[in-house]
Amino acid sequence: MYFDFVDKVNYEGPKSKNPFAFKFYDSERIVMGKAMKEHLPFAMAWWHNLGAAGTDMFGRDTADKSFGAEKATMAHAKAKVDAGFEFMQKLGVEYFCFHDVDLVPEAEDINETNARLDKISDYILEKMNATGIKCLWGTANMFSNPRFMNGAGSTNSADVYCFAAAQIKKALDITVKLGGKGYVFWGGREGYETLLNTDVKFEQENIARLMKMAVTYGRSIGFEGDFYIEPKPKEPMKHQYDFDAATAIGFLRQYGLDKDFKMNIEANHALLAGHTFEHELRISAINGMLGSIDANQGDPVLDWDTDEFPFDVYSATMCMYEVLKAGGLGNGGLNFDAKNRRPSNTAEDMVQAFILGMDTFALGLLKAAAIIEDGTLDGFKKERYSSFENGIGKKIVDGETSLEELSAYACSLGKCTDPGSGKQEYIQSAINGIMFGE
């Protein structure tokens, strides 16, 4: 038992002072016709929760994530499985996500790494069958190993490209073995430092070739879930090809991958791209590509990927508003791609961080549902665009007019009328009233 200081984290309500209780996440509470846990399929990120120990560019580990075993051994890999499943059971987290090298230490020879993955995934499957905990999605780490210094799919080396393909194949094998509902491509090294030595067209075409091969192989072994791109504009590369949702969607359509891929949107990545979290969700949703979410937040003062546990209720509310309006996440979920702050280095801090994140999104769900049920936003937007519901506006929407007719109509008016107020401040005030009013 690694978390023996708590038996089970339960819902106790907003007035509870128990640091190991949910204040807002009531898993069976019905919200807009579904249990809260169905709206919020939370997942544990194997890499951060079981691996990140507080190291940063200026200092070594501050937290003990050995779980009683020697690190970089198969004994440690097994200890992480034990700790992870105990953790998820006690918090009621029903899913997990993984990279291949999160599960086992990477060997010098890829054949040995694959053998280790087979062994540990057998053990994980035993735990899944015993607990009912499921795999949300898997992926391959194609950014940490030095061979990927120039990219994986975008590499200049055919040998490196083949190693990337081998990792993807094995990660897909393990994802299917564990019943994962998704497979993610995060192109951390898929980009460039300078155009002076880069053939952008060739690199993007090679990335697309690799993704197409992954889809073909995945479907051949029975993977029926969604493939995802996780957009990010920069870091570690200066310019990454999957800059934001719109860029990634354009890439998928250009190379005929849009029928199999959706977006895995991360809040912190949206910030780095100069967008809001809800912007990236909306762009994905209106293109039919909202797939899954990495639930974290960034620090606008620090221009890097801080991966903080979410505590901004306003942001979580706007996120869940987009999710509810889109009809949910389908095969996706809310993966806490988040890590404790470096001074928060105890096992208790690990549990309390998840309580914070789960409560934040639970409160966001409740407030988003209240905004939708209130109807102010929908009503205002309907009125704002009402000129397109009849007359010349309806002809525009129905495609029953021409540039000549529209020009003649404008000339008949003589001057342009006031398009109407956007009433942004009124709407923001109304949202505040719903979120914080009595």
C-alpha cells in the first residue's frame, strides 16, 4: 500500500474540510440526463503521476517515485503498476493513458524493450480485469531518445524513421491488448529549428505517410477507436508542425487522414499557441474533430508547458460548455496531463492534486450545464444572426443568390445600417451571475 493514509476519496460536499474528500465531484449525480462520471471520464497520465518527480532544468528530483523499488528496473515498472492502480481505485479514476517508455525502462535494443512491454502489459491487464479500470489511450514516446533529435516522422534519417514506425507498431499492439479507445500522436520533435536546413514539404509528407501506415496497421489488428493529433506550437522544437487545432485539421484533410483522426486538445498547449482552451475545443468541434482532452492549465507568466493541475473554474466551465454543446467526447476523456509543483513532493500532494483537478472540472460541468439551461447565450446568438433567417439573408444561407444580386441590394439601401451591438460586457456579466450568484 503506497497511499495507506486514505481509504477512499468520497464526495462530502462544498462545506467539507476533509482534505481527502471531493467537494464538487459527485460521480453519480445526474447532470443534463447523465451521471457526472459519464460526462467526466477522468484518466491518470502514467508519465506525470507515476514518473514525474519534480526534476526541472535547474534541479534534481524532489519527490520519491520509486514506490519501494530500484528505478530503471522491471521491479520498478511493476511497482508503478501497483501504485497506479491503488491510486486510481482510491480516487475513483476509471481510465489511464500511457507512453510506451512510461511503462518500462527503455533498453539499448528495441527487441528487449518490446519483450519488457509484453511482460508489463500482461501484469497491467491482470490489474485491469481485477479492478474494472480501463485504458483511455496509448502512445509512443518519440521525443526523449537522442535518435529523435531531428524528429521521428520528420527525421532526416530513414533508420530513425523505421525505429519510430517500430515504436508505433508496438504501442498500437499494447493499446489494443489493453482495450484502449484511442491512440495519440504528439509531435514533440516534429518540427524544425531553422528553415535553412529543412525541407518542410518532404517532412510533412513523411509524417503523413507514417500516420497512414499506423492507421492501416491499427485497423488490421482490430483497433476500432480514434487516432488523435495533440496540437502544440513549440517546445521542444522552435516550430512544430501541429501548431494548433486549425493547422492540424488542415494537415489531416490535405493528406486524407481526417476520417480516422480527431484532436486531443490540451489547455496548456492552447495557451502557448496564443489561444484560449475553449477556442481550440470550438475549432475542433465545428470541424467534427473534437476527440479527447488533456486536462491541465498553463501559467501565462511562464511561457512554457508548465502542466499545472487545473484550478481555474472559469476555464473549466468554458471547456465543459464546449463539450456539452458538442454532445460529449465519444471515445475520449479528460486525461490529467498534469504534475504536482516541485515543492509539492509527497504522496498526499499527489492525491490532493487529483482532488483539485476533479473538483474543478466537476464544478465547471455544473456551471456549464447551468449556462446552457439558462439559455441566455443561445438566445442572444440566435437573435444576433437573425437577419440570415429571412429575406436576403436567407437567400445567402441557402445559396440562392449571386454577387450581382447582393450588390444591387446594397445599392438599394444606399448606406450600411448598424449591425447591432455584440453586448460582450452584458454577456460576461450574465455568465458571472450564473457562476457566482446565489
